[in-house]
Amino acid sequence: MTGRYFGTDGIRGRANKFPMTAEVAMRVGMAAGLSFQRGSHRHRVVLGKDTRLSGYMIENALVAGLCAAGMDVFLLGPIPTPAVAMLVRSLRADIGVMISASHNPYHDNGIKLFGPDGYKLSDQIEARIEAMLDDDIEMALADSDGLGRAKRVDGVHDRYIEFAKRTLPRSMSLSGLRIVVDCANGAAYKVAPAALWELGADVVAINVDPNGININKECGSTDPAELQRKVHEVRADIGIALDGDADRVVIVDEQGELVDGDQIMALIAESWHQNGRLAGGGVVSTIMSNLGLERFLGGLKLQLHRTKVGDRYVVEHMREHGLNVGGEQSGHIVLSDFSTTGDGLVSALQVLACIKRANKPVSEVAKKFEPVPQLLKNVHISGGKPLEDAPVKAAIEDARIRLGKGGRLVIRPSGTEPLIRVMAEGDDQKLVETVVDDLVEVISHARSAA
């Protein structure tokens, strides 16, 4: 769903600009609170955030709206998105709310909503909430004696750390592993290093000093160069890079080479398949995952199911078809035996479990296939719909013909930023580069003319 407020992952935008204003956040609190009134009990909400400066503003506005709807709000403070999803169920809350723009720069922020089952809301429920945002909903709010209360909740970090640790076999220790963890100055800056240390690892933590504006800045899963250098510097066995809200992860091996989400899914799927744990005979990913992953899984007689971009579409497909491993190339890994959404720390722990069992270097264990040459470029847009222009449509059709049956082409608007994403892959790298460059030029001209 992409509406006036909601995009592919909740509501997101530049802080203090529509739709990420205090006024909209308050109305989201009102609408969401009213949407999840279920019976006469005291209704409760768990509300977490990452480390962005604007989180204070959005948090207070949401609290006002939720309390006005008669919801008691449990304030969790900075905590990973998957922890919010877990705590919705653990604390028997009616709604979970996470204030984060995930991997985006600090000047953006967002609101992610979870139902009482810990899953992100469906398109239908988001549409219902969106329809309420521009309506006169004040008449439906709580009476003066029915207003909600807000309070800080202690011990939530410990709850999440214990939850994450329990996803490993009780007897497994990370002793003997030196791990560099890059927390992106984000929501996991306390819990991720603590969990790894408690499991026995020698932990080197970087980017764990958030100041409100350094989240994701030249660090984390979207910019792991510092992590790669640090792994070399301290001679670590592995590097782990999370993003701002810790729902995604990428790995760096002992040689400083990057291991993306596709390779992580391949590793976990193979391990679980060998152990008889993999459900549904395959893996769920998006249209952006590398063709090499599909071929690797095919060699194991497993199927790759592809969905639209967005981890909640991956989760929906997993639930509908009974699969328990899914994710995105970017590092959103969903392991439904443990979590209802992407969880960077839990996914990293599963990789570490594979490393410990194999007793081999990460470079030998985690690279499961040779990626097919793939190139992704972004075209910034300021308005209009360039993909509807006739010259652009013709160029896209020509590109598909040039790539042939052995290649893939994906052209899509970003759901979170003003971008058109152009991705092509195929066995001929030069052809892939030429196709992408040609399309970017055509779309850029159409954008300029709009």
C-alpha cells in the first residue's frame, strides 16, 4: 500500500515536514488507538524508538494521541524494532509502535505499527487508519475519566537480550570468537554488544555513541566500510553490521569481505534444510534478490518465492505458505520460528551458530554461491511519474529484450524515498552495466522534462 501517509513500511518522511509532523503523529496515535479497542479492559501500547533527535517530538505526540484514545502507553526508550514486535506479545499489548526511519539518515523519521500478534499491519488495516487521519475523530476519543496513562518501563533491554540468546541451543557458546559489532549509533547500541558478550564472545563494539544526528552516518549495514577496516585492525573472526533500528544485518568475514542478505539466507536455509528444520521447501525473498540465490536453492531442490519489496510482504507470503526463512538482499532476515519481523541480532546469531558448528573461517562458511552480476542505480525524482512516459516504457521493453531469458530487470519507485530504482542482472556484466546506464539516462531525461 502507498497512500497519502503510509508507504511500504509504515509512515516515513523528513522530520517536522508532512507527514512526519507532531500533528500527524498525534492523529496517528488517536486513529491507531481507536482502531485497536477490543473490549472493556485497560488497553495498552508498547512504544519504542531509535536514537534520532526527532524521536522526542514524535514520541510525545504519539503519546498524546494514544492517551486521548484511552490507551495506556508503555515507553520503552531506544530499542530495536524486533524488540517492540516481541514485547507486544510478551506484555499482552494491543498495539506496538516503533519510531524509526530504519536505515535512512537522521533527518528522516517514521512510524511503524504492529498488531497484538506482533506482526506489521496489513494493507487493509493501514487503509482504515489512514482514512481516519483526515476525518473528525475527536468525538470518538475517550471521556475525561477514560484517558490513558504513560509510564517508562524498566528491564525491556534484558527481556530482549534473553529472548535473543534463547534462539541458540542452550549449550552453544561464542567463546573463542572475536566479533566486531557495528550498531550504527542506533537502537541496538546497548543490547547487541551485551548479548554477544553474555554468550561468551570477545566483543569489539563500534558506533555505540548516538548523539541524535549520527545514526547510520557512514556506518552500519548501509555503509560497512568502517566495520571492514576494524575487522582487519583487531584481527576479528567476523563483523556484524546492524542498521538504525536493528531489523537488518550484513556480515563481514575475517578477510573484510561483505556477506549480504542473500548469502545469509542461503547459509541459514542450507543449515536448516540439513537439520530438517526448514519449512515449506524453500525461502521467501523479494524481486531484488540475486539470481545466484535462486540457482543455489534450486541445486538443493528448494524454491525461491519472490514478493514485492518490503519485509512485511515477505512475512505475509511466509505465513500464507508455511515457510520459516525469508528476507531481503539488504539484510532484512525473517526467521519466523523466532520473530514476526526482521531481526538483525537474531539473524546474526544464526550465522554465528553455523560458524561454530563448522569450525571454519567465515569466508569458507558464509559464501554459498557466486552472485550473478547485478547492478542497482537510483534516479532522484522531484515529482511527476516518469515511468509512465512513452519513451521510458519503450526503453524498459528494449532493455528486457537485450537481457534475454537469462537476465532480470526490475524498475520500481522507492516506497520510502523520492527515487526510481533501476536494477538489472545477468551473466554478462558489461551488458548489465550498459542496460542500467541507458535506462537511468532515459528516466533522468523524462524526470527533467516533467
